[in-house]
Amino acid sequence: MKILFISDEECPSLWDYYRPEKLDGIDLIISCGDLKSSYLQFLVTMAKCPLLFVAGNHDTHYDQDPPNGCDCIDDAIVEYNGVRIMGLGGCRRYHPGNYQYTERQMRQRIRKLRFPLWRCKGVDIVVTHAPPEGLGDGEDPAHHGFAALREFLDKYHPSYLVHGHVHLRYDASLQRVREYEGTTLINAFERYVLEIPDRPVPTRHLNQLRWKTKHKELNNEWDDILGINAIKR
């Protein structure tokens, strides 16, 4: 499965200079936040594949103008082609505003997903906006990462954690990809394509689980078409 991750800045190649072949072979698009609703709507229409997203700290406009045709996975675990994906958007609180969280609040969000994590036997990909503390984050209050996310990696060891928030333009020495205790961390700034194998989907998941999001609930027929299932907290 080929996944296109996007974050923080609209990619000119996919927006201003878009050509249909640029999305050839993409099976899933995932946004790590801080992108225009119109950009996400454009991509989900052109790619003809699902687009999942978490909110960034600058995405307060999503409350009034959500990206139509896209599905929010904040505080949820979803399955797509057997790949288990968990979403935890937002950044550390540095001033009042939506999609900003204290360490305590982030730990509470993770704690509420303990049963879905147990039921799914872990996750393959964690999608966040902010990085874990000490793993590609910044020193300033706005870009400091979450210790709670690092603790999550130590406990659950997902294959990948993909984030945004820290623009690679900030510093030429910033790493896009790094390894930590068996997890590959990826900074999805602008765009990054990841290819991973599909995982077999247990029959019980296809028969019993339904896709639910804040904005809509897809029926079982649509689940079968897309191969998507989800567990909400």
C-alpha cells in the first residue's frame, strides 16, 4: 500500500502545478495537520482514494469549514487494508486555543484509547501533528514535543509515527526520518510517500466494526467498498 502523507504547507506540485499522474498509485492520503480545507478537498477528489486527517494547531477553521469528503481520525483507531492507524492531532499548549493540549490532556487522550489498542493488538502507524519530546521537536514552547507520545512509543512500539508541525525549512540540519526503539519517525512536512505491505484483515473486523467519525457514519456497504473499519474511544 502506498500512502501519501502531507502536512503544514500545501505542496505546489500537488496544488498549483497538479497533474493527474502525480497521484498515480496512491492508495491512501493522510494529513498531519495545518492545511487548508480546500487543499484536502481537492486532493481527495483528484486521488479518488480516502483521505484521513488529524488537526493541527492552526486548523481552528475546521470547526466551521471542515474538509468535505475527508475523515477525521483524531482520538480514533482505524483500519485500512488491514493497516491499523491511530490519530492524535494538536500540539503542546503555548497559548489559549483549540487543538492545543497540556501533557496531562495528551495522556488522558491516550488513556481513553487503551481498550481499542488492546482490542486491535496495537497499531502500525501513529499519526500526530506534534512530534514526541526529544525526537524531531523544537526547543521553543510552540514546537516542543509531547513526553506522552514518547512514553507511548516506549510502551506500544508502533512501526511508524508520522508527524508535522516542525517545518523542515526551519533548519537544514533537521532530519525527515529517524529511528527510535523499533519505530520509524517521519516528518511529513509538505509531502512524504510511504510504501508498506497490506496486512490481512481479520474476518471479525469486517463483520463487526463500523467506520464512525465526528461528521458522519459510513454504512456497512461503503465499509466493504473502501476496506475501512474504525474503533472510536
